[in-house]
Amino acid sequence: MIKVKNEHVFPKDGGWMVRHEGMKKTFRFFEIKEDAMEYAGIMAINNGSFVVTHKYNGQFKEFRKGNEIIARIHEKIPRITDIIEIKHPIVNNTQPIVETITPI
């Protein structure tokens, strides 16, 4: 049986590094934690592994499946729930342009 190697996300030097389990070198460095988590989540999905997040002192903080991380990051996309009207300013003494956006 092949042992699955997890993806680890560590805080380091004011940013976040992603490293495969068992590797000594940093695989990828990110300035923002969410970007590091998303990248590690994609790698975990591709490898069938988990993402392990560490605290500043090196202790484990979270242990999640890759698809849980990807779903959580993309839940933040705004959803239109009602009709929105956008009125553009009057240009050259003409009527304002009204743009209507309806929910899907």
C-alpha cells in the first residue's frame, strides 16, 4: 500500500509556505494564507491527501481534506439575490443609463 503524503501549510517570514510531507525544502511560498491554502487544497485533491495547517510555533492547527478547503474559499463569492439597478451618471445632458442585473 502506498502512503499518501499530505500537504503542510506553515507560517514563515511574514508569509505562508506549502510543503509536501517528508520534503525538507519549501515547495511554494505565498504572501497570503488563503492563497497558500487554496494551492495546498488543489495539490491535496490531485494527490488524494489532506492539508495540515500549522501554527507559528509549529503545532498542528487544522487537518482537512483538499475539497473542503476549495469549497470554503469559493463560498465567499457574492451571490445576487434580488434585482439590482445601477444608474450611470448623466453625460452630455442626456438621460442616465440604467443597467438592470437580475439573479440567476
